[in-house]
Amino acid sequence: MKGRTIVITSGKGGVGKTTATANLGTALAMRGHSVVVIDTDIGLRNLDVIMGLENRIVYDLVNVIEGKCRLRQAMIQDKNRLELYLIPAAQTRDKDSITPEQLKALCAELENDFDFILIDCPAGIEQGFKNAVAAAGEAIIVTTPEVSAIRDADRVIGLLEASGLHRPKLIINRIAADMVKRGDMMGQEDVESLLAVEVIGLVPADERTVAAANRGIPAVHDGRSTAGAAFTRIAARIDGEEVPLKEPDARPGMFNRLRDMVGIKGRAYSHA
Amino acid sequence: MRELLRWLLGLADKGSESSSDVARRRMRLVLIQDRIDLSPDKMDQMKQEIWEVVSRYMVVDDEFLEFEVRRLDELVMLVSHIEVKDLNALVGARSA
């Protein structure tokens, strides 16, 4: 077996890399694949809490690389017993604890036994980014339709090209369709034409992802989550299935419009 | 209430540019500038090569060569100032 190693990156922090990694990993496993997700944000680990596995951590990525434990000992299986495993980041070390070569060797070893290895890349373009990128054969960029996220995504695309990772795919996260509609948020075409990379997914802003993170159950398990449904479609596309891109719908219904006008709070457009 | 006001105001000035239009316009320029991304070494090399080309055709000062990337409204421009020296030699060349 020769698996695919994909880095999920963004440049800017807080745009949803970790959420995307957890959801795509879960969705690919639900499609019947064997998947390993690796948190490479050493010192600031989070993928474990998003996946609800924080209580099961014994060994971490740095332990494996330093030979303190066997690879399998650091792999935590998903709660639903899917063929999905997490290798958590070390929390008390820093990004210089591992080298690009070490992570590359680790992923090469995993590729022999698993279909997909997803690397959750830390924010920024320093050592942690370099480690994550060196190990990957493909890249997915996560951005939100905001100027700061898009600018950083553009920088990252340039850096990926420079390190030989061509044709990265783009996920546009947290699209608020009603804002796009009234001209207060850039839409798919805008972002796509600015960054000039292929869009692999459009994820609506969905407050259910906050609840999903609270519970430690990725949104792809939640049948009512529109973001979860979007990630499920992205996973299908990664898997080679031809699924049309679905533009998020503007919130319909009189109630929501009334609520908007009156200004009742209750929508969360920004969350990590 | 604020939303209602904004909505009514939105109806009133439909002709004006939306914030997403502004964002797109700003991003296009910012990204071009970011992408140019010339290292000081490359910049010096380009400067030198441009000087060599120009000096094949006229006498120019090798010290006075300014170079900058500048933004003007919708355009991103590479602007250089090259001082032409020895006007006599230039005039002489033309009359010869």
C-alpha cells in the first residue's frame, strides 16, 4: 500500500486548519479508508481536543521521533473505532524538537500501512511549517474570505511552490452566504480569482461546529451540520469522486431575517 | 435596530461600492506587491543589468540609479530614475 500524505495549512492562525483536519480525517475514515492524523503544532496541541481524544494521550509525536516509544504506541484510535488514528503533538516541547527529515521518514513509514496521512500544520511559516510541508506530497490550504487570511494564504501558496508542492487545493471556510449576498463578504469567485488555485471545498459558517468542538465530536458525525456536510463532500473529492461544489445557501426564512434586523445575537462566525 | 437602519441605508445607497468590492480591489494590489518579492541581491542584479542595457545607448551615471516598486491607484509600477550624463557626448553622437 502506498498512502497519500497531505498537509493542511493556512499561514494565518484561527481559520480552521485543525477543524478541517479532524473532519477530513474522520470523513475519509467513514468512507472506509485507513487514516492517520498528525498534530505537528508542537507546544500548542489542539487536534486531540477537537477529536475528543485528549484523555487518552500517553505518548506523542516527539516521543516517537526520539525513539522513546514505538510508533503504534503513540497512535490513539478514534472513539468510534474507525480506522482513524491520532498522533498528538508534544505539549511541553517546541517546534525545533523535530526536523523535516524526521517527520518525512515517519510519514513515509506510515504510507506503507495507511491510505491517508493528514498533517495538521501549525500557523506561521517558521520551523513547524517547514517540518509539516517537507513530509507531504500534497497540500490543502484553508482560508476564510477575509483579507488577512487571503493574504497569508497567498504567501503560503508561494512557499509551497518553492518547496516543490505544486497545485495545492483550497478550502474556503466560514462562508456566511447572507453576508456574501449583501456584499459584505468576498465570495467563491473573488477568493478563487485572487489566489488562482483550485477550490476543493466551500464550507459555510455553521455554529454547530462550535458545539461539535465542545463535545469533541467532529461535525461530519452531525447530520444537521452544514459545515459537516461540506467536509464530507471535500473528503469525497480528495478520494477522487466527482462531486460538484455546492455554494452555501443564504439563510432563508422570515424568522432569520427578522432576527437579523432586530439584531438578536446568536450567530458565531468566528471560532478556531 | 441598528441592523434595520443599516438595511434601510443599504437600500438608499445601492449605487456605492460594497465592502467586498473594496476588499477584492485592495487584495489584488496587495498580492501583486507581495508576490514580486525580490531579494535585495536580485534587485541589485536587475539594477545592474538594466544599467548595462541603457548604457549601450547613452552615457548614464552608474551611481544615480534609483529603483522602486510603487503603487499608483490601480497599478503597481516599477519606477527607475537614471541620470543621463555628458550631454555633449550625447549631442555629439547624434550629429555624427
